[in-house]
Amino acid sequence: MASNNLSKLTTPLLGAGLLLIMLASARYGAVQISWAEIISALQNFFGQAGETTLNERIFLDIRLPRAILCVWVGASLAVGGTLMQALFRNPIVEPGWVGTSSGAAFGAALYFVLGALFHFHTGEWTLPLAATVGAVVSTLMVFVFARSRESGKSSIVLLLLTGIAMNALFMSGVGFLSYIARDPQARSITFWGMGTLSGANWHSVWIVGIVTLTGLLISLRLARPLNALMMGEDEALYLGVQIQHMKWMVLGINVMMIAVATSFVGVISFVGLIVPHVLRMQDGADNRLLIRNSALAGGIFLSLADIIARMVVRPAELPIGIVTSFVGVPVFIYLLRKKNYYF
């Protein structure tokens, strides 16, 4: 575990790094925007009169909401991963392993296929709504099937195993819908399933931001009970922790954050797995530090991935899920093979 002095520095360093990465994300892309244009655009954004140039409009309407949304989504995925790893007491658990991400993908795929078949397109909110409904339904199915017949309660291990089964079921559904879809719909399903921030706007920034901040504040209140749970369920019960209540709170927060974030940007892997794991190696497993630092580091990680996705093949862009997987897989394998296994 790192020293106390180094642990105290982690949060401000991550905060400063996040601000720098956000500025870089808003500036660089297919069109590079100068610092003078950024300052002028921000002045106009806060109500000062003046004509906006094309680059300033690109910054205000495309780059800035995308950079902020990227931070919110990265924070949601990383905090969700932290909560799930603490709940399952397993550092290789992802937030989508209880069926949330696969359900969102199935809901989106259903929208792409049925929307094209029945000409059902009611606006920009239809796809996020379909994905959110799919995520909630799939997670509820996990909860229902994981309940014990004798006690009516759900064990943590049974929840995880049922979630893995539901993931396989819903991803099979996505595969079937891709098979029967026409070419444009199949491509839409594929690209959405790999994650993209190209549809970012101020509406999505506000919605995902409110949900992320709410989930983060509630998560911080659960940090101490989660720390007690790390010693085992019996010890946590002895310390007064209501295990079942806390379990439902953690799972509910995870579903809320992951479902909303995924509904706007698609499925993005490895953020919720890698970020908490690396931070745990740096500062230990105290969830009071880990939750807030995961929010900052998740924003940094996803923002860096977004910059890479936009710069590598510009003026086109890669799906961001390809970048996170390309970075996340070798890091994950490296962490698994390390002798010093933290948790």
C-alpha cells in the first residue's frame, strides 16, 4: 500500500490531470482549435456578446459536450466497477457482469431492427430509452433468477453466475438480431456495440451528469459498509452492516449509472475493470479513497481513449470500445500475472 502522503496527493493529481485531458480532448481532432478560439468560444458561452466563428461553434456544440460526456461516462463505468468489485470481493469483476451492458445492447439492437421494420423513429431519445429499458429488464431478470427458493435472498456468488448466464443469453439475442437485420441496421448494431461518443450533445451531458453525480454521492456513503464487507459477511453483520440492504443499494446504483451511460454511448469495456484495479494497487482497497479516485481516473482513461480514437484515423474515428479493449486487455493480463495481487 502506498504511503499516506502519496495517497493524499492522488486525488488532487488526478483532478489536475483530468482538467488537462479535458482541454486536450476539446482542442484536438479532425479540426484543431487554437487556444484563442477556445477562450473566445467560452466567453460567448457564458453570455458575453460576440460573433462565433466556425471553429468556435465546433468547440461549443461538438467538442465541449463530447469532452464532458466522456468524463461522465468514464466516471460512471469506473465507479460502477469499484462498487461491484467491492461487493463481490473480486477485483476482476466488471460493472456489466450482472447483465446490464448486454441488456442495453439487446435493447438497442431491438430498436435498430424493429425501428427499421415498422418505421418507428420518434426522435433522439428513442435509442437511449430502448437501451435503458433493456438494461433494467436484463438486470431484473438476474435478480429474479438468483433468488434462493428457501430464503428468498440472493447470494453474491449466485448473482454473479446468473449475470454471466444472462450476458450470454442477451448477447445471443444481439447476434440473432444482427443476423436477421439488413445491412445498414446490422452495421448500426455493430458500431453501437463497440461504443461511440459521436452523438454527444448538451442534453446527454446533463442527463448522464446528473445520474453520475447522484450515483457517486450515494456510493461515497456506502464506502464504510463496503470496507466492512471486505472482511467477510459474518464480520460485516457483527459490525452492524445490513448486508441485503447494502447489496441492493450497490446493485441499484450500478444499474442506474451503467444503464444510462451505456444507453447514450454504447457498450465500452474494460474501464470499470482496469481503473479500480490499478488504483487499488496504488492506494490500497479503502473504498473512501477508491470511489472518488476511480471517478477521476475513469474520466481520464476514457478521455485519453477518445483522443486516440479521433486522432488515429482522422478525419474518421475508431469506435472507442476498440481503443479501450486494445489498451485494457494487455494491462489486464499483466495485472493477473503479477505476483503482488492486491485486494
